[in-house]
Amino acid sequence: MPVQAAPFATTPETHTTQIASHTQSFLSRAHHFNMGNLTIHNDSEQWRFNGLPKHPDMSGVQAEYLPDSRKPDVEESLKWISSSNDLVLCIHGPAGVGKSTLVRHLSKELRSVGRLGASVFLGAFPPDTSGPETIIKTLAHELGNIHPRAIPKIVEAMNQCHGTSLENQLEGYILKPLQSFDYPHPFVVIVDGIDEWRDHPPFIKALARLIPQSAVIKFILTSRWDLLTSRLAGIETTSMRSYPLRPVPSEVAKAYFTHHLESVDWKSGRKPGASEVDRLAELSDGLLVWGATVCSLLSHKFNYFRPHEILSAILAEEHKVGSAEQLAQLYSNAIVRLFPIVGDRTYLRDYLGATFVLQETLPVDDFCRLVGMPLHLVVGIQATLSAVQTRSPPAGSEKMVHPASTLFHKSFLDYVQATPAENVFPISAFDSHSALGLACLKQIPSLPPPPPTQSTSSSLRGLQRYVVKFWPLHVSYGTHRSHDEWVKTPHCSVLNSIRIDVQQRWATQFLNILVPEAGRMVMEEQDDMAAILIKIGNRLSRHGGERWVFKLACLEVAVRVDHGWHWAWRNLGWCYDGMGRRNGSPEMYEGAVLAFRCTLELLAASDLERPKALDALGSSLWSLYECNGDVDVLHEAISHLRDALALLPAPNPDRVTSLIRLGGALQALFQHTGDLNALNEGIKHLRDVVALLPESHPDRSLSLNSLGSALYSLFLCNGDIKALNEGILHHHDALALRPAPHPYRSSSLANLGNSLLSLFDHGGDVNALNEAILHLRAATALQPVPHPDRPSSLISLGDALRKLYGCNRNLDALKESILHLRDALALLPGGHPSRPFALRDLGGALHALYKSNGDLDALHESISHQRDALTLWPVSHQQRPGCLNNLAIALLSHHERNGEIETLDEAIRLRRELVELRPPGHRYRPYFVQSLAEILEIRFALTEDEADRDEFEALQEELDKYESGNGSERNDESGTEGGSWTQEADSNADDSE
């Protein structure tokens, strides 16, 4: 019997009476919506849909929801679904607190009313072969099974999203099918155990694309830790609410133990009384996984100890489960009691280690042959270990061996992997992979011949199929790359002993399993294992992103087999780099950097491949910098890119690519450090690119756009109007090379619009302003929700329209500005770096509206937004001074309207901070000194506070000294930063490609 986490099952007839009125209203609103069971008449669509990855079978007995045990949590979750604008709810808590039980209950409730989009439990998937694309496609398969009407759109995504970014795949496979329903309430996608999944960081980062669609789709994620407080890249841009799940109350724990202890056969021992039940509830500290394990141990028929002996030992413990060590202690004691003979524990360690890294379910006799264990031992261990399982195998699969992650609670898996100091029974994943990899290799010579030439399907089953498919993965995870270490392993010896024809036979069978549609791979007689693995990697590159794990495993083995072959290291680097670009994982880029370093070490200084290796290493380092922000990594990237360029003199055809990469990396360095020399060098290289590329070259528009953006950055840095005008010319040329429907046309339109807006700010050219508005309108029209650049374009358009109002006092322009800025703000979650820009500019536009019509509500909203913007910009942020000034001006307007001294006091505090941020010698200090003096004079007239007069006189003395030394430059220099609402809206659109 598996562990039961609750004694009662909730029936459809009774569950609605057990939830609060809010829950009832939530569910009742949805009961009238019927998705229907539309039959898919297109057999081809249904056939293709059925080919998507499927969720592992979870039909085994699981922990059931104890009625009312989580009533407040259920109510809070459903309230969030119905009323929150957030995209994600992160339910977090320690292992065993009941997260999975809760979300399974929520999943059942939501499905009963047609509101469940899809639900997956990541702990059920193979531990090493389930990448982000596989999970997204599995969600799509679940979605289509629940809502058959979604299948045509899902099949459409299969045609359009192959090999694209995770953001595009989430849109195509999940969002668009749900949008097609035109349902008035959001669907909910549940992902349980997100932290148990190796590739969760890029998946969570990709969710940000769906933030504007929270009225269509919402996600509930469960995790052992709070994702919002983690250091995940991009987590600040994800619209997420954090919800801590607490242990169940003591009364719930008591009810649980009372029920389950009734079913224990106490033999000759006394049944526990109320005091003992109370003690068990106290020890459990509200974690029912502890209670479930205790009850399972007491009732397990294979136990060497009688139930009352086990209970007495448990009750003697002094610490609650709340102590992290206590749950581990329970598992340790359970293993000792279930396997009291030391020799048996050795077999147990071998069994658990193998199942811990097992990638697919195997028949028990095949498993025994693979790991070399007697059948009776494996069957006995399986039966005994069921005492600590939280799930039982699906019906009909009792004579199979399953991956441990599908049967055991995460807390148990963590325990068996713990360091020896915490665990007297440690299991090493590396050693377990090593053992299975060696066992698989030994089976290769006995494989049958491949099917006839015309056949592309595999006839292998069971152990043979497993060996063919997974030996590279186990070997890559269970051996070191070091040549000195590899040659000492038995894996190396066994692999070297396999004949070339047998190796080639394996390759054919491997591809028949993974890409049966690819046909046979052509191999030469002299192809050894390293060459075969490289060819397999190339073949897998052309078929299916979810197969990248197998490609990576093959290439990892290739560099072990032929450590001195630079071609193998180069291919491995490209594989890591390609996956990094698709899922944004820094670990992938770290793998690429290591592989390209090895490539470089194997190439002589005169080797013609060396520039390409330097370029690849520099490019991967630059990508790694974009993930982790380590400027030292960026400096190293630039160093390698410079070295590559030096080896590619004109007219080498690769020089252009090298120039583009180096120019882009130097721009990134400027943006990080403000190093003007880096920016100027980058501009020089980009000018060289433009000079080298003919009009018809496909990369010319990209280079023109990059050069225009770099010159725009130079203007913003030093005010060089020639740079701005040149940049505008390049953006015009780039736009001309990107006619509709070019995918980057909206980027060119936005960049040109922003540059023209700056030209207006500099010289007041209204024609430039009108042209900027024209291009920014066109950009937003090409960036529908959820396009990632839409908020930036809306901010720029809103800023331009507000400035147009400043020129012509056309109130319609101001109102349109406010509309666009509100739309932008709605698209930007709390942590998004563009949100303070939207808040500041919306506040400015609302203040202008107040100045126009005296709308006090507009003034109050203006002040509120600018205060919010100020809280998002720390003292060191370059935008803070302008925001301080603008808020002070709005507060002055408020004081002039109602005479409140408190608003005047706040404005003075802001102006004082401005003066502190602009020390003597700063070109804008005189403006802010004058502004502070003026506002102090106003307060002195009201309060006659001598301190205000003294401060005013000191400031005035400073101004007099400045005027005597600088003439009348003060007002001219203050124009850019001191002007009330002239700050740049946003720069994110500049480098959107």
C-alpha cells in the first residue's frame, strides 16, 4: 500500500458544501459555460496531436485531499484566480507540507467547471531528458485532451513554432488555443513541483511574455522556496504573487492519525490512545507526509518489528518535524527498520541508485539483467520500499521498475542524495549514472541487427531499446571529461572493445528510435565512435528541439572518446550555445564557454579555424554576461573578439560578422560601465561593417540599425548633435530595407521615432516631432499584445504626444498621450525596469492635464504615480534627479491649489535631495539651487521660519558667485535636466533585435 495523506475522498455530490461562499460563487459562475466535446474530423490533425509528448501515467493511488483541511488556502487560491491581475501564483512551502495535494484538489475543482487549461506534475518526468520544449508540448497535449476544440490551434503551433524561442512556443501551444475559445474568464495552468525541474529558470523567464494575457491564462506554480525571493534571472519582470503554504492545524493532524491508526493490525500490542495520537500530531508539526510515512510503517506487513515497537520508538523522539533533521531521521530509521541486515542495505543502495537515474520504466526482469541483481531481491526490495512511497505504480504496471521520482516524495529523494554527514545511506547520482552507463555499454554487442533498409521504425523493446537510447546519456553524466580520467574508466575499455560495424549498427538503431522520419544515416567504413557521434549530433540538430538532451549526450561522449579532436569540442560548444539561445540558461552558456576554450587550446596559432573558435568563444562569453551581468566575463569576451578580428583582415568574408559581434559587445560594455571609449570603438567597427556590406546584403539593415542606435547612445552621453543626425540617417536607411512584413520593421520604426523625438528635444523641431509620432504610431500598430516591445513604444508615443500638446495646446493629443501611457503601465509588472518610466511620464501628462483644466483628481493621480516611480529608482539611478524635480513641481501645484504646508514641506525635501545629488561643479547644480531657493522663499513667507531665511540666503550667495564667474550660462545649461517634463521615456527599443 502506498502512503495515504488523507482518510477521506471528496465526492462530487458533497464537495460544494465544503467550500466557502466565495468559492461557491467562483465555481457557480463558471458552471454555465460549456466548452463542448467537438469532434476533430481531420484525422491528420488528430494523428499529429497524438504525437506530442504525453504526461507520465499518474493513475496510481495518490494522497487525497482531506475535506476542509485546506479550506482557507483553497478560498485564497480561487479568489486570486477570479480577482487578481497577476499572471502567476507561486504556492511555496517545505517538502511534505501538502502542496501537491492542494493543487491536485484545485485541478479537480477547476476541471469540473471548465476552467482548467492543463496540469502537470514535474516530479513524474524523467529526471534528465525533459527540457522546456518537452514540458510546453506536454502542457499542450493535456490542454487538447481537456478541450478538444484547442487541437487545431495546437497542430498549427506544431507547424509554426518548431525550433523557435520558448516565448513563441508558450504563445503558440498554450495561449492562442485558449484565446480561440473567447471565454470570459481566465483558464488556469498548474505546474506542480517547478523547483524539482532542472530547466525551470528559462521556463519562468519566458512566462513574462504572457503577462498582458492574464485575463486569458493564469499559472499556479508550486515550489519548495519562494520564487520571488530567489535569484532567478528575470524574476523581477514576472507578474507573480507569492503564497506561503503553512502546515495543517493540529486538529487536522489528529483526525488524520485517528483514522489511519484504526486500520493498523496491532497484533498483540495495545492500540494507541488519545494522548499518543496527540503526541504524534505534535511531532508531525502539521506535515502530513511525516504522518503518512509513520502510518505506512506501522501497517507494513514486511516489517521486522511489531507496530507498537515502532510507535514507541517514534514517540520517544524529542524534536518536531519542524526541525529539518527530523524528517531525515524518520527516513533513516525507516530504512534501518525495513532493512535491518546490513547486507540488504547494500542491495537497497544499488537498487535505489539505479532507479534514481532510470529514465524510463522497464520490465522487472529486464531491469534485473541491466543492473545484475537477482529477481527475488528486486521484487523483495520493491515490496518493502512501498512503505515509504507516496504513490503506487499505475494499474497493470506492478511488474515494472519505475524511475524513483515517480514513486517517492521529493523529501525522501533529497534524503537519499544528502551528504554522508546528514545521511548514513548516501546515493551519488554520478556513481549511479556511471554504473548504468557501463551496464548499457556491455549490452551493445548483443544487440540484434537493425531492420531492413526500407524500414525506419525500431523493433527494439524493453532492455534493448533502453540500452540503445540511453547509454550515451548515462555515460555523459557518469564520467568526467578529463582525458586522463576517462582512459582509466571501464567505460573506455568496453567502448574500445566494440567493433566498428557494431558501433554503426547501434547508431542506426539509435536514430530509428529518436528520429524514425529521418531515414538512414550515411556512414563511412572508417568512421569510429567519435565520428559516428558527431554525425548523430548533426542529424539530431535538424529534427526536434526536445531531442537536444540526446544530442548533447552524444557530443559529450565524443569529446571523451577523442579528447584531442577540436571538431568534436567545437560541435559540443555549438550545441550548448544553441540551447542557451533557445532557453536563456546560463548553465548552457557556461558549457559552451568550456567547450570553446578546449577547442582553442587544440588549435595552433596559424590554424585557419582559430579565428572562428575565438569568435565563438567571445560570442558565448557575451551571452553568458547577458545572463549573469558579470562585467569581467564581458571584458574577456571583447578580448577574444578583438583577437578574432585581428586574424581576419579584409577581404576575409568572415570579417563582417566579427566586426558586428565586437561592435555589439563594446556597446554592451558602454551600457554597463558608461565607458565612452568602448562606445566610440564600437561605432568605428559598425561603420566599417556598413562600408563593407553592399545594399543587397541581408545583414545590412541590422548593421545600419545597430550603428544608428550606437550613435543615439553617443548623443545621449555627450550631446553631440552630429552623432544624432547621422544616427537618424542610418535608421532611415535601415527602415527602407525593411518593408512590411519584415519581422524587424517595428524595431526600426521605434528606434527612428525615438531618435527624432530626441532631435525635437534638442532643437524644438516640430517637424521632427510630428515624424516621430508617425513612426511610433506605426511601430505600436505592428506590436500587438503580447509583443515584448509594445510597452516601450507606447511610452515613447505617449511622451511624444505630450510634447506635441506642449507645442500646440491640442488637448486631444494630451488625452491620447495619457491613454497610451496607461496602456503601457498595465503591461508592465511591478519589477519591470520600464515601469518607473511609464509611471513618471504618465504622472507628467496628468499634471499637464491638471494645468490645462484644473482637474484635481488628475493632479492627485499625477503625484501618486510620480511617488511610485521615485520608489523604484534608487539614489544612484541617473533618472532619479529628473523624477525628484518633476514630483516637486507637481507638489507645488498642489500647494498652490489648497495651501497645505505639508505638500510644500515634501517639495522642499525633494529639492534638497536634488541639490545634494548635484555637487558644486555639476552643470545642472545652479538650476536646482535656484529652484530650492525659490521654494524656501515661499515657505518663509508663510511661516517666517528663520532657518528657511538663512538657508535661502546661503543658496542665493552661491548663485551670485556662479553668475559672477559664468555670466548668463545658468539658464541655458539647465534646459535638459531641469526642464519640467523633458526626460527620455525609455531606451529599451533601441536594441530590440
